[in-house]
Amino acid sequence: MYGYHYASMLTIFGICIFFSSTVPLVSLASAFYAGMKHFVDALNLITVHRKEIDSCGHLIDITTNSALLFVVLYQMSMIAFFMITERQEEALYCTLIFILSILYIAFTYPDVNSTNLFEAEDEKFNVDDEN
């Protein structure tokens, strides 16, 4: 059930991200929708669904990765749009923001630069090799 709601919310988020630059009213409508959805989901979790989600944190990782992917794809599409329309200055600014966001993701997102994951995988393979 939660997977369906996350998937639909990410689909709406992706649509809103890509159409927000051409139709500014989409940003306001999507912010209103996200706020109302958050409010309704919070009330449902408090009153109806008292049991916590048993995903061990995997569901939020997948959701965060998908949202970051949408933002990076949007930035790349804006860079391509500005290059095609020969607006070099805007393309340069978008490229700088794109590079900064990639650096932000690489340095602050724990799954990207976590050495514990690599060490755990190495130990797993070493145990398998010994057997």
C-alpha cells in the first residue's frame, strides 16, 4: 500500500518538476497538493494506520533516490533547452547549479559516500570465498 502511494507521489512530483518552468501555476498547485497530501497522510498514520512501516529504511532511500534523479534530469533538460535556444549565459548558470547539486549529492547523501556499505560487501564476499 505504501509503495503505491510513494510511486504516485513521485510521479506527480516528476510531472510538476518538468512542467513548472513552462507553466508557473503548476508550482503553486503542486505545493498545495503536496501540503494537503502530507496533512492527510499524517492524520491517517496517527489515527488509522498505527503500525509503523516495516521497510527497514529501504523505502525512504528509494524515494529519495528517485526524487534526486528527477531533479538532476530536470537540470539536464534545462541545460539542453538553453543550449538549443542559444542562451549561453543561462546554460552556463544551469551547468554551475548542476555541478553544485551533483557535488552536494556526492558529499552529503550517506548512501553515495558511505564506506561502510563497501566494507560490508567486501566482508560478505570474503566470507563467501572462504566457504
